[in-house]
Amino acid sequence: MPADPAPRPDAPLLAAHGIESGYGKVQVLWGAELAVAERASVVLLGPNGAGKTTLLKVLLGLMPAWRGGITFAGTDITAWPSDRRVRAGMAYMSEMGVFTALSIEENLAIGGQFAQPAALRRRLEVLYAAFPDLAARRTAAAGSLSGGQRKMLGIAKALAGSPRLLVMDEPSAGLSPLFVGQVIAILRQFHRDGLALLIAEQNVKFLDLADHVITLEGGRTGFSGSVAALMEDDRLHRAYFGL
Ligand code: ATP
């Protein structure tokens, strides 16, 4: 295997250019562009079927990019398998993130499987401090948790490997407003400590967390800018806030 070219120190943490992808012969992404700066938090906003999940999967290496390129920390990772991306510091939290037959602690250990044992033990204590509901039930099966707690476990599991970037697909899905508030508070805490976030959402509540917003419509990224700039755009304001 040829050596990877030297990383570019000034590059964003994650950058994707001209991403095209889809399912079989059905093209879903048509040249998506995206960048997440180091320690930034980016919300990817788009309606149902826009291609948000597809784009996140391509970024994580769970689906191939038909065209385009992806860099992480300045290194071209377009051809890397998913596990190599995770080892490099990317984590993915999807709907199906938790193993219900395994205990909370076993789920967290799977999330941190690439960490050294001592580092993983320290990390679990950080996570238990941040997620007291999980700390109280370490040996309980994940399947015994409520939907909201399971989502929390999914987030904790994704954080167990101490990623530099957490990529999340609709963390608000199926959550009560109370849990949405808790999820946002936890993410804010880790973000303050340096974790970069890329969150695909339809729930505009998550814009509270965003340093930057990117819209995806019909497989194409459009607007890219601050939340304030999004609010000032009449069409986007109507589309996402319904006013
Ligand atoms: P949602 O919020 O509804 O999940 P999304 O923005 O995440 O929307 P995707 O799930 O990426 O959108 O779907 C984009 C398009 O790809 C949709 O038209 C969808 O029907 C199609 N699609 C998604 N998964 C598959 C699949 N496994 N096979 C074929 N088409 C798919």
C-alpha cells in the first residue's frame, strides 16, 4: 500500500468535496460539500430524504463515494475502511447504535475497543460522571433501558473511544423534549472540552449547539454559514422554521 501523503496542518478536521453516492443505480448525493473545523460544531439541516444519512455514511466509510474526496485532519481518507476512520478519531452514532442483549458497560467497552485498557477505564469514569443514569446501572442489559436512556447510551458508546469528531444521525429521533434538552446539554459539555460535532437533524432545537449550519436538499449542499445568517435568509427561514 502506498504511504499516505503528509497531512496538511491548516486543513479543517473533516472536509468533503464533490461527494456523489447512492444505492445501486439510484444516485442520492450530487456533489455534496462539507467542512468541519477542529473543535467546531456543524449541524447538517435537511428535509426527509435529502440524503443526510447517506452523506454521513459516506463520510464514515460505511458506503463508498462514487466521486469526490474526503480528508480527516488533512489526510486523504477517501479509500479508508470504516474501522481505520474510527481509529483516526471519527465516531458515528446512528439509530442502531446499541446492543440490547449486552450490558451498559459491555456496550461502552465495544465503543472504546481501540483504546488501551487503562485509557478506556479512565474514559468510562468520565462517561459515568457525565451520564449518571448509566453509572447507576452498569451491569444492566441495554435492552432494559428506556428509549431515551438507550439514546444516551448510544452517545456514551460513541464517545468511549475519545473521538476528535462525533458524527450523529438525528439524535432527536424518538426523544421527548426533556431528553432532547439533556442530549444537547451533554453534547455541549463535551464540545466545550474540544469535541467537534457533525449533527444531521431536522429538529431546529439543535441549532442551539451549532457554530455553523450546512443545508442539504435533494442530495446537494446549499447554504453554509452561521445560524444568524440562516435566520436572515427568508426562504431558508420559511423552510426550516415554518414562519
Ligand atoms: P431521513 O431524515 O428521512 O432519514 P435523509 O436526509 O437522511 O432522510 P437518506 O436516508 O440519506 O435521507 O435518503 C436519501 C434518499 O435515498 C431517499 O430518497 C431514500 O429513499 C433513498 N434511500 C435511502 N436508503 C436507501 C436504500 N437502502 N436503498 C435505496 N434507496 C435508499
